[in-house]
Amino acid sequence: MTGFTHFAPRESRSIFNLMNKASLFLLFWLGLALSGHAIVDPDFQMFVLMGQSNMEGFDGIGAEDRATNPRIKVLAYTNCAVLGREYDKWYSAAPPLHGCGAGVGPGDYFAKAMVDSFPKITVGLIPTAIAGVDIDFFRKGVVSRRRNEFSIPPDNKRTGAYDMILEKAREAQKVGVIRGFLFHQGESDAGDEAWVGKVKGMVADLRMDLSLGDSVPFLAGELRYDGCCANHNPIIAKLPANIPGAYVISAKRLPGRADQAHFSLASERELGRRYATKMVELLRKQRTTEARGGLASSGRSAIDLRYASGRNGPTVSCTACSGFVLMGLDGKRVGESRGGIWNIPDAKLQRGIYFLRATGTAVAGGAISLLIGQ
């Protein structure tokens, strides 16, 4: 089995408290042995940071910005000896999130606001921005005409940044759940109407390749109103009409540096808070039990588990699956369903731990474990 993960609905937590600790310990390590992967924590909620230098962070780091929070992590952007970071390893987040010499970006204060709003989650930041690049850098299968002007982490061997984003996001999905994208790009494409279609294709490709639905928000920040590229903001405003789950984050009244392109340090902090305000609103509107939703990667597919309000049991869905099989710990089949969505009839089951396996030609034997039954 791959993609082993454990989920317990909120109303079932007391059951775990009554279970023998030794049994739980054995089950935990049995899951790891069967899966060969780390357990996916549905409360480790991750966000991909994409764009140019204003997403990287440009204008310095203040003393107050360096305070860390054990509930905010960053997946290292590149190898950086001065920060003690190794590419694609997790660390406590502190600026710079990107590279070794960037400054405070929106991601820093976005994460601070998110953990304040959701006290039970840990936020994981996946930085992928590259200063100065055009949108073609982030498009699947496209090589920018400016490719030779910029370096792509970790070793500059890729033809574009799309594969770097995909690799980092998939690495993150081994241990947590991607809940959204923060995007700030356009200075290098200012005024180009074709940009909207390019961003639309990029978002569709990422959601498909990461097995994410349209409900995973894509937040695009505006550019400076008092700077070089304000003419691109009306183009950014077209994204929600063209991309499901896309929203625009305002940059009004956010001053910048004299260079006409970059926000000030104070504005970077405020922009991050604005991204968080919208993300919090969207996540709270989702009609699922926030703390216990989860995602288990399974090859090119994903199993999305939801304990929805007003339902007797969990609902599972998988866009690339042809059905589901539910098995007990003894390996015996206790239920099955055809199709990509199944509301598991847990009222008919004895309470306990079960394995749910997705089936289909695009599924690589993925399974999750869950506590269900009456």
C-alpha cells in the first residue's frame, strides 16, 4: 500500500483515548511499514508561494520578522549553508523563505495570520517564486525566451520552473495537505492580455498533476498602484472569471520603494495579511469538518476524505478512481462502491479501524486508514 494516512472524525476522538496505547503504537508502525511513506497529517496544511520578487520578499528583514512559531514550517527553497537549510527539507519558517538573501514576503505574515485563525493546524509554506521571471517560466512544457537570464533551484538544470513546483508540492503531499496557492506575478508581463490564458493553463495543469480540485483556492495579488505596472491590475482582475476558485487580493494603499516595482517592508507584511484574510474566509466556508479533512496521494490520483455536516459517515472522492474497496484489519472486504464518490455507510459497520483502497487504472494501490462504525 502507498499513501497510508490516518483520519479520525472529531466525534471519534474519545474512542482513541479508550483504546490500548500499545495497540495504537503497533497500528501506527504497521501503517508505516505497509506504506513505506510518512503519515499524512490532515492538520499540516500547506500553501504554495508562486511569482516574482514581491512574492520572494525584497525589502529587508526587521527584528520582529525573525520570530519563529513551531506551527509554521517551510520546505527549503534551495541549498543554503548560511541558513542551515537543505533543498526540500522542512524547517521552522523564518525569512527569507526564498533563497539565502531575499527579504520578507507575503508568505511570512500570511502564515502568522493563518495559525492565529486556526489554532489546531500547522502551516507549511512551499516557496517557488523567482525574481524577475515572466509567466512562461511557470508554464508546463514551455521554455521561456528569457530562460538563460535566471536560475531555477536547486541546480539550474531544469528548462522551466513548473517541474520544480510540481516536485516540491508532491514532496509536501507526502506529509500534509495542499490547501491553496498564493500567486504574485505580472511585472514582467505587464499589459499582456495573453497572460490570463497562460495563468489559466498553469493553474489547470497544477491542479490536475497534484490531484487537486477547483475548490483549492488560487489567490492572485495585485501589483503596486503607484508603480511601474499598475496597468496590469485590470488584467489580473479577469482571473476569477476565467479560473474556478481564483480570487484577487487588493494592493490598494500599499506603498512601495523608489524603484517603482517593489513593495515596502510594511506593505509586504500587510499584503500577506490580506492573502490570509481571504484564505481564512474561503476555508471557513467549505462545508466540511475543517480539522479532519484530508488528502492521501496515490500515484497520479488522490483520495479526498471529508466528514461532511449532516451525513452519517465519511464521504470519499477521487477523480481518477473507478471505485473503492473497504477492508478490515484482517484483510477481508466489508464494502465496496463503483464510481469516484462514496458516502460510506458506517452505521452498518462495527466501530474500528478500516483500510479504504481506491481502484482504477490510474491508481497506484493507494490506501488510507480511518476509524468508522457505530
